[in-house]
Amino acid sequence: MALSSMTGFARRQGVAGFYAWAWEIRSVNAKGLDLRLRLPPGWDGLEPMVRAKASDAVSRGALQATLTVVRHGKPPVVRVNEEVLATVLATLTALAGRIDAERPRLDGILAIKGVVEVADAEDAEDERRAAEAAVVAGFAKTLAGLAEMRQREGEALGRILAARLEDVAQRAGVGKGTIYLHFRDKEALFQELVTSMLGPFVANLEATPPTGLPIRLVLQRLVDVFLREIYGTERRKLIRLVMTEGPRFPQLAEFHYENVVKRAITAMRALLTAAHARGELRNDALVRFPQLVVAPAMMSIIWSGLFDRFATLDVAALMAAHLDLILDAGLGTGEAS
């Protein structure tokens, strides 16, 4: 099964008789199909047909579909309100012998409020049915455009992941040419990359350190693991891949967040909370924002991809200086009290 992006946008417009219509569909990631419709007044009857088209074309994604319809080109209908006209004429006749005045003119009578009514022309039943059919068909074509866009983005991501399959193949104990027999699709391959390459680092972070170990020593050990197991290996390229492609492929960013980022932040907050309770941290800033601890690690990965060829960064010294700043200079004492 080809990998398909969950994000996308498609728009299509057309004309059916006296109606000009336009569909806009936006898609974001979701585990199942969630279609939210915005239909103009009088067009609610199309919802069952539109939902059926969506179910046939899309299996996953949160879709927001908006229909706009403008009716133009058909002249309004002018009607004479016979009841009001009869009342006006009867009044004029009754006053004719009592008031010395010129006989009223036709334009004056028609100008009296209520004598003439102007209304929108009613649709012929066949015209309305034809317009509704065109709108539903337009929705199906808009969905097809959305699916095509999602497929193109999925193929682009597939090419990026394919360049990194060799490591997965080695871990799975198979040849690169037969790796697709072992994984459901390219998305599953990416998940295996994240799980196998970054999972052990997160597990190390989640492991409970010896009781009473100073927070400086705990963080220094984690820095050493980062330098050895992440920055010094191909794993940093995987993290950089998520950074660059995550905005375009949110389902992959979501998997990385749930299985790496969220777990790492939770574990880091637990370590810092314990250190704060022991009096090793002067305030709770790091407890509230554990992202501060790993910020230079993320910056170093970005630097390695963009600027390392121009100016090599001493990441070990950077991380050591960072620990000094957050533990000694401002946020903590770095030692158990």
C-alpha cells in the first residue's frame, strides 16, 4: 500500500444552469474518516450523497468541506397582488365623487406599496435536480484532486524514507530488496526506524537513576548518551528528517511525538521534579519547561545539517556549557543539599 499524506487542500468550481458553485476541501491527520460539512441554506439535502462519495473515496483523515452556491442570471418574477389592487381601486372609486381631483394614473397606482411584488423566480424541478447532481459530481472530483495531492506528497516522503531503508533491512535481518515483504507500507517502515533507532535512547532516559544521584551527574550521563548514541550516529539524520518533513507529513510527526518526544519530556520532568524536591534546583522553571534541557541538543542537530561544513560545532563543549548555565548560574545548585 502506497504511503499517502494526510494533509491536503483542493478546490473546484463550476456552473450548472443559473447556479455557480465551488467546493473547498481541507484534510488533516485522523485515525478514521471524519467529514465536517458546511452547506448553504437550502442545500442540506445533499449531505447523504456527499457523505457517501467521501466514504467511497477516502478512508482516513479529518476533512472539512465547504460548499458555496451563488444563483444568478435568472430574472426575478413580477406579480400584481390582485387583492391589494382591488382594495385600492375600490377606495379610488369611493373617493371619486367626494374629491375634485384628476383621475389617478396607472404608474401611480402601481407605485402604491403592496400592489406590485417582485420575487426570485422559482426553480423548475428539473433545473434544481440538475444543479444538485452537478454539485455532488463536483464534490467527487474535488475529492479526487485531494487524493491525488495526498498521494504525491506521500510518494515524496516515500522517496525520502527509501534512502534510509538499508539500516532497517539490517535490523530486520533481510535484504534491502525484500524489505517490503516484512513491513505493511512505507509508513510502517518509518515507524520501525523511529522505534528501533530512537527507542533505546528514550528507554535509557526513562530508566530510574540510583536514588540520590545529583541531577548534574544524571544530566551529564544523558548528555554522554546523546553524544554517543544520537549525535555520533545516523540517528541524528532521522531526527533531522522529522524536523524537515514533519510539517508536510503530520502523521509521521505525530508518531514521533507520541513515541519519542512525549515519553522523553515526561521522563525528563520526573527527574527534574525529584531534583527540585531535593532542593537541587532553585526554582521550578526546568520542571515546567524540561524542553530547556534538550534545546541545545536539537540546535546542534540543525547546525550539523546546515552549517557544520562552514563552522564545526563542538557539541560536547556546548552541552557542558549549557549544563553550567542552567544548573550553576541561574536555575539550580547542581548538588544535593
